[in-house]
Amino acid sequence: MFVDLADALAPGSVHSFELAGSPRVVYRTAGGDVLVADAHCPHVGTHLGQGGTVEGECIRCPLHGLRFTPDGACVEARARGGELRLAMYPTRVVAGMVFCWHDPAGGAPDFELPELDAREFLPYRIRTERLALPMEEPLEVHAVDVRHNTTLHREQGVEIVDPFTTDATSTHASLVMRHPATPAGRRMLRVLGFPDGYVETHVEVTTVGLGYQHIRSTVAAMDLVVNQFMLAVPRTAEEIDLHVVYSMRRLRRDGLPGLLRALPLGLLEPMFERAGHGELMAATDEHLRMWTRKRHLSKPGLLDDEDDLRRYRAWVDGFYTTLGTEPARAGDRGSDQYWDARLRG
Ligand code: FES
Ligand SMILES: [Fe+2]
């Protein structure tokens, strides 16, 4: 689950956050590692976000000064009847974003997020919306709910490139579409030599687990690449924070059309970056109008030609539902037995 942008965590800083009703702290050690711990000190329950400090690789509790190492062991003391240990959560930094593993049953990670090289990309912009929807509600599903691209977003010429596929913990699909820009974007496209105000965009969507969706949009005609992440984090069983994270790859002069190559990149890059962000925010606003009063249906009335959406919902359910009495783990989710059961259900 998404925690924060890595750049937001200076060495020595301790930030509080909440994940599925459980208060946690995230901090960066002197050595630069980012760690996530239970917010409450195991001594007598002081909140480490209220004055806890980082000392070297340890976090120190403000009340009695006990320190805890990166694996949660207490440096100074042992509790009566057992070791005093701060609960730590597996944490990863992927492409400048901090994620921590969340399993209500306390299990260890059974999959990893993909490596992603974001070095050529401009700093992230992030927008967070609180929605009264559960984690199992599929939200931004460009490549699965293909119909909404033409109805809600008014995209033209939508065509599937890579059909929707799933494995135990991830999904993938891609499509092309001609994107009708906002009025400002359309004016810009006309100036750039696209008389209709449209550009063809290739959209590739990779979802890993329930809290990570990467949408990579490529406009080949301008050699533009945009990374968008839709990062849902459960607050309660019925409420999520949806983080929409945006970043454009630095402009490449050789990829720009015609006359633009003669203009300074320092002028063009912020213009393109703002325009791309404006397009994303417009699409996000279109969705927000749908999401703010939406209700999660456990048995939606899907149409005959919506098998991908049916399959996507079944895949999402796999993170919650059980086979027999055991929690569905990665292996179960990928099995024929699992899919037969889910798709029949
Ligand atoms: S409550 Fe944390 S050291 Fe005592
Ligand atoms: Fe959409």
C-alpha cells in the first residue's frame, strides 16, 4: 500500500499515517532507509509520531527514550516474559514512492512490486481523494472497462492492443485511443500541427495487488511518456484514500514535431507537463463525479460482452475471498480450481 512520496521523507523525519484503521509511522534513518512501524511504542503505548526521533538507524520513543532497531528489537531493555519488540512492516521504495505491505492476517509479502526506472521523469504531482468505497471496488480500469473510455471520457478510435490478462497477483492490458484534449489542450495540439486537436495515445495498464496501478501513456507523435499511478489505500472496510500520482518524462528534443525543436526545452517542458497534468485532472474529475456517490455492488449486472470486467472483479475478489477455509494466497489465486470457482460464482 502506498505510504508517501520518498522525497517527502527527509533523513531523521518521522511521519504518522493510518492504514486500514491501524496507526503507523514512517521514518527515514540516517543511512537513508525508509522504515514503517506500528505507531505505538510496545513499552506503554506512546505514539511515536508525537515526538519520536531517529537516532542513527533506530527510532527513539519520546517518553522513556527506548530505541528500536530496523528489525524492531529494543536496544535497551527486555520486557518481563519476553523480548520488547516494535512491530515493523515490510517496506519498499519503488520509483520514488514508498509502499508498505498490508496483510490483515499478518502474513509476509507473497509478491513484489515491479522495478521501474523513473530517473528521466519530472517530479511527481499527487492528488488525494477520500472515497466512500471499499478496496474491492474496481476504480480506474481503462483497459478493462473499455466502454467507459468512449462514454465518460469521449475517447475516439479505442482499440485493444494487448488483451487483458491476469496472473495470481497482477493484471496487464494495453490499448490505443485518440484523446480529445480539453479546450486548452486542443488549442495547443492545433498549434503543434494536429489540426483535429487529437493525438493517438498508447495506454498500458499494469495492476499489481490491490494498491498499485501503473498507467503508462505514450504519445509517439511527440515522443511523450507519462506515468500515472492510481494508488488506493484502505482507511476502513468502507473507505479508501485514492492517490493519483502523475509524472511526465523529460522532453526529448528529437521527438518533438517540426518547429518546436527550435524552441528552448526550458520553455516547452513546463508547458507540456502542465498540459498533461491538466488532462489527467480533467479525467480524474470526470471519474470523481461517478465515484463520490457510487455504491459497491457485490453482484453487479455485467453485460454479455464484459468478460474482462467480470474477470477483473473476480481477480480483485481473490485478495479477499477464501478457497475452503484458508485465506486465498498467491498460489490459490492463480490455480484453475480458483478461477473455476470464482467465475462460476
Ligand atoms: S512508552 Fe515508549 S519508551 Fe516508554
Ligand atoms: Fe477512466
